[in-house]
Amino acid sequence: MASRKPFVAGNWKLNGSVELLNEMASSIEAVSNDQSVDVALFVPALLVGESAKLDVVTGVQTVSEFESGAYTGEIQASLAKELGAKYALVGHSERRHIFGESDDVVAQKFVMAQQQGLTPVLCVGETEQQREQNETESVISAQIDAVIDKLGVAGLEQSVIAYEPVWAIGTGKTATPEQAQQVHQFIRAKLASLDEQIAQRLQILYGGSVNEKNSSELFAQPDIDGGLIGGASLKKDAFISICESAKG
Ligand code: PEP
């Protein structure tokens, strides 16, 4: 099995401040100094330039599917790149469910992010109802297939997938390590049926109420390569301890 570097990313959502960013930057540098874990922050778009200047590996939380033009309020992938962003989240469940982004729109955003030199982090995951109706795998397959339909499996080579069960995001309900591993394994096997190398190299993160107490057990699962952390990424000590735990 390919050895994959662990990756821990914080998603600040509509939170954070210049002050918090400054407070976090040196601790993130210290924890990632030995190169054994990739650490990034998905900050609000207005903080991207500031974050990159502090040498924090930075991502935007969404990008527009349009390259440029009359789209008031949208986040331009090329400009995020120019300001120093490395990653773009696409398809976070809050974008899908609150802002109505379809699988197809998410896939277009994925394409735009990649075209502009950002590494897309594709978020996938089922709702509680879909899980209860045994639709977890079909929902996730459709979310991934929307990207494969546009770019082929090769499109996933320069990307990251984050499995985030919707019922676990911001709820304090975490998937058990076994539940999460099962889905991660499903995702990797699905991709392996198309391209074994891409599947083995791809970082697949788990997200959903990860904290400093449950991260080690989740990250110890063979197909879980780190985490996408919401609430706990706003607390410096908790976030750094989660990053430490990904080192194994
Ligand atoms: C997220 O927003 O991606 C997330 C996983 O949030 P939380 O850790 O707060 O559940």
C-alpha cells in the first residue's frame, strides 16, 4: 500500500479573525515543521492573503464555477491562487444544503479550482436519512462520479477527498472509526477499480465533530489519512493536538 502523508485542515467557516490567525500561525508552523503532517487552514476568503503572508498553507472554502465576469459576491479561483491559496474546498455540505449546490455545480467548481492551479478538496457525505435508507454508498458515488464525468478519474490525481457525514458535522455526533473506515475503504476501492495508483495515493480525510479526544482513533484507521476539522480548528490547543495525533 502506498504511504500517504497525513493531512489535517481546519475549516473556519464564517468565523475567525486576523487576531486568531496570528495566534495560530506560529503554532501551525511548529507542528508541521518536521514535514510529517500537512496542515492547512480554510479561512474566510477575506483572510486568504493575510494567512498566506503568514506562511500558513491556506485554502478557500468555496470558489465560483465561473472564471470571471458579472457574478457579484463570488470568489474567484484565480485571485485566490494569486493571493497565495493552495487549496479550495468544493462541495462542503453547508454549500450543498444551505446554498443548494448540486453535484454538477460542485463538479464545475472542482474543474475551475484545478484549472486555476488550486488543489480541490472534494467534500462528500450522506445525510442521516440517506444513511438510514442505506443510500450512503450511492450518494457518495454520485458525488464523486459528477467529477469523474467531467475530468475522468485522472482529474482526481491532484485532489483530496473529505468524507463528511452530514449528520456528524457540527453536531458532536462523530462516526465511529469503524463506520468512517468503511466509507473511506469504499471510496478507495471505487477509485481503485478505475485507477489503482490514483486510489492509493489519494488523501481521504474524515470530517465530522473531530476533536482532540477522538482524532487518534479515527486517524489510526488504514484508509483515513487525516481530518477536516470545523469547530475544533478555532481552538489553538485542540487543533494543534489534533495535528500531532495525525503523526501517528
Ligand atoms: C466541517 O465543517 O467540515 C466540520 C467537519 O465541522 P465540525 O468539525 O465542527 O463537525
